[in-house]
Amino acid sequence: MDKKVIEFIRKKDFRFVKNIGQGGTVKTVLLKDEIIDESFVCKKYSPYYEKHKDVFFSNFVEEIKILHKIYHKNIVRVFNYYLYPDLKTGYILMEYVKGQDLKEFISKNPHLLNDIFAQTLRGFNYLEKNNILHRDIRPENILVSEEGIVKIIDFGFGKRIKFEDDFDKSITLNWRFSPPNDFKNKIYDFRTEIYFVGKLFEEIIRENLIENFTFTNILNDMIKTDIDKRINSFTLINRRVISDENIGIEFSEDNKEIYKRFASGLTSIFNKIEQGAEYVTDIDKIISGLESVYRNSILEDYIQNPNSISQCFVNGGYYFKSPEFELNILRDFIKFINSVSIDKKRIILNNLWQRLDSIKRYREESDDLPF
């Protein structure tokens, strides 16, 4: 096949609106696309000192690689990029977040702290699941839009999980808090990110004299200086947040019965789950998968392939059994979960995860069979 270069008919034109700022390595401006009437933030790689142009270009490319692979409501979205390696420059065209940084927003809206805390954790949980460390956790890098949506920005120092070669760079960034004990052992991982996110919210709570914070116990477990005593993943934090923020929500006895029947059927499918397997967290994706399983067995009394249900909830290896799974149990559960609010959906999913937690785990390298 002839690999021809695709040439676009014309270049894309934007109208300059204003300068946003000049950092050590990038200049940021606001642009307007007048054809679609949308504003975009454009980051140009333009080091303040010319001698740094070659040195930090790889960081700029790395930020593009990171942002192009992630898509989450609470993380700034990249729309396009333009790189000119020969000239050691480039541009990132990204979402314009009209709003305030984290500290400014909470100082004016202290009553929204619980929601902003939960949103921020969901964003960092997504990064953790994609093995991306932010490494520059400051109020300026967590924005809140006018609609109250948290957006984590600025991945200029971000890196995929293995970066032993430049650990010193990670600990000399602009940390605003005393470092945890992790640094003494040259450790910087997601537990360290948890510490700095926690310290940031602790400072905000203290400065604004906020007393009605729902997640105080969770926060205290995030900011322990001893890494072995600190809660060790954003996934666990998010599950605790879901439990704590929905204590007052109740379900009818009929709904509880539908849940119990489905949960028992789900756990009966598994024999063992591989230690590194992860739970699916996208509720819409889970529901869509279950609906597909139901359609494929709609003329039957039982699900033809129960393993297709387990695949909706677990990513990774596991041994499974083939129990009889009644079609009406799946049908009732789909109707139930589609009928409730997003908060109740999260509670349901959190409870299913707790059921799955009780299933025996095995290590991937193990050759033992479950029979």
C-alpha cells in the first residue's frame, strides 16, 4: 500500500484573545475558533531561557503523549497538537476551563467542599488506573469550572510509573508541604500523590475554618507521613468516599432482594480472581455490557454464557465456573439499576465490589488449577 502523506486543504486559523501566562518552559494563550464559536487554551513550548530549549523538549512531548491517552470528566481534555522537532517547539490545543483554581473556588464556595473533594479523587483515581503520576500537585493545577466541575491540569511533570532515573527531579518540584517519609527511601508513587492531595485539602479546610467536612477520617488516613500507615490507593479512597457520602440513602426491600439475587449469582461464577485484576469502574459500560448479555439470551430461561456477566465487572485473569444463572435475575437487575440515581448506582457497584473482594485471589505466575 502506498503510504501517502495526507495534506489538509487549508490551515486552521484562530483568533488570539489574550495571554494567560508564561511558565518556565511554556507560554499559554487563549484562542478563539470563530467558525464553531469555541475557545481553546493553547500551550506553546517556549522556554524562558533559550539554553533550556533542547533540555525540556522531551518533557513537552511526554505531556502530549500522556494527555492524548486519557479521557475523563475531571481531567483537562486535549483536542490537538502540533510538533516541530527540528525547531524544538510545538503547541497543544486543549480545553478552556473557565473558572477558578481549587483554593479560590472553595474559599468562595465552602459548602461545595465535599463534592469537589470527591470529584478530585475520581480524577486521580483515573490517573492511577492508567499508571500516570502527576507529580506537581498544587492548587493552580486543579481548576474548578463555573459549572462546578473539577479539572486536573498541567502534566508537564507527569510521567508513567517507572521513572527511577529522575527521582530527584520529582522531589525538587514546588512542593508546598513538608515531604512524607517516602522521600527518605526515594519512593514516589501513588501513595505519595495521595499524601499531597490530602495535604492540599487539609490546608484548604484549615484556612477556611470548615467544620462540616464529611470525609475527615479518610483525609486523616491520606496524610499520614508513614507510608505504611497511609491508605495506599485512590481506588480504596473512592470506595470509602462512596460509602461515607451515601450513608443516608435507602433502598426498598424489593430493590434489596433484586440486588441480593444478582450479587449471589455474580459471585457464584468466580472460582479465583488473579491478584492484579481490576474491577470495571465505568457504570455505563457495565450496564451496556449486561444489556448485551441479556439480549443474547432473551429467548432462553438461563444465561447461555455466565462468564459474559463476569467480564462486565472484572478486567484481568480469573478462573470461572458455569453455574445456572436465571435470565429473569439479570433482567430484574438491569431494570433496577437503570431506574435509580447515579448516587445509588455507585452504592450498588461499591457493594458488588465488596462481594467480589471475598473471592480468593491468586498470583498470575501460579500454575495451580482450581480443580
